[in-house]
Amino acid sequence: MNIVNLSAYKFVTIDDGAAWRPLVTERCAALGLKGTILLAPEGINLFVAGGIEDVRAFIDYIRSDALFEGKFADLQFTESLSEKQPFRRMLVKLKREIITMKKPAIRPELGRAPFVDAPTLKNWLDRGHDDEGRPVVMLDTRNAFEVDVGTFDNALDYRITKFSEFPEVIEQNRADLEGKTVVSFCTGGIRCEKAAIHMKEVGIDHVYQLEGGILKYFEEVGGAHYNGECFVFDYRTALNPNLEPTATSQCFGCRTVVSVEDQKSDFYVPGKTCPACHPDARGESRAA
């Protein structure tokens, strides 16, 4: 494996995203990186990949270049390895939000949500309660198709199809969270941080986000209390608790996640169709 995959985000006020964009694009191109960097008034979200020396140079650039005025000096990265480049091109985009919730009053840069690190969470889950004796509820903030690839044991999953639905489903299901320690989680930390801030703002007590998301949890403690794999938004599709790509794939035709079992179907044609979209499938249910 000779490709390093980086992911990182930070909620921080960015006033000059439009001015930064061409300069960041130029530097990434010079380093031969590919991936996506999102810049918004509320912060940065990035997924980039390249050779190890180029990736290290990018980390130094984003943390220390004068262009960024020290805003990313403490930016923390999650790393994983792959045998080939997972992205086709390099994009630097300007967005209204780095993760869309449609709640503009939320300003994470004014204060982070309380967080729990992976070793502490594992300890809580081992015991079945937090340090104060409250039961721990794991709340999956990802989209339903991501959850189906893998999630924490007994996690709450409200089958959302996009993150902007999160505030409404929380309002509808507040009773599930009352009197408990709620740990929101997602792939890399960005959605669960914004989710935790929202829950605190609407008056739900004892809320934490999982620091660094599922991928950091895998990196630090492995797959304890987790069932399955973790969906990622690149060609690898899913990673196991060792942060290794698995045999799970994604249909080129309809973007449905295709399990190993579904890949045995006659309706699965790599690069074309799967049991969810093949014209002859006639509504057959997909394998669980």
C-alpha cells in the first residue's frame, strides 16, 4: 500500500474562501493530490489522497502556511492506506455549509460540542454506563444506507436519507434520549459534532460526540462493540475495523451499496447493475 488517505474537518470562521480556493487548488495540483476540499463560512472539510511525502507536505502546508492565518494549526487528520488512488480528480469547492443541516444559527466555532474519545467510549460500552452511572445511547447520525453497512451495537438509527432531516427526527424522538448519556457518531466526526451541538441547543442534556468518528475509533480501539464495516465515500466503499478495504462494493448504475452476498446474484454486473436496479430483478429484495 503506497497511497495515504487523509480526512479532516474543522469548524472555524472562514471569510476568504473564494480567495483561498485557487491557491489551495494550485498547491494540491503541485503535490499530485486528488480528492475534495470544501470551504464554507463555517469551516473546512477535506478528503485527499496521495503519496506519503506529498501528503506530509500538504499537512504542513494546511497547518502552517500564512494564507490560513493559523486557523488550521491544530487540524487533526485521520489516515488510512490503500493500494491505489481512491479519487479521480482534485476539487476545491465553496459551499454554504461544510455539512448541510439547514440550521444557520448553529455556530460550532463558538464552542465545540462535548466529546468522548474512543478509549473512554469503549470503557463506557464495556460497563454499560458512563462514569456517572447513566446508560449510554449510541446515536447514528449517518444516512440509512451507510448505517446498513455497519454500526455500533444497539445504536439508534432513525433511517434519515439526508442530514438536514436530523433536527426533525430528534424532535420526534426526544423520549429515547431523556435521562441517558447520548453519544452521537458518524464516519469522521463532522456530522456528529454538528448533531451534538444541535441537541445541546434544544435542551437535551448529557450529549457527547465521538471524537474523530468511527474511523478514529477503529484506529484507536478496533471494532469493539461495532458490527460490520464503515462506509466511506470513495472507491473503497467500506473499511473494516483494521481500516482495510473490504469486498463490499457500490453499484455504478444506482450507487446502491452491494454486499458480498448480493454480488453473487445474476443481477449484479460490475460497473453496470445490481439487484436493486437490474431491469429483470422485478423488485427482488436485496440481501441483508
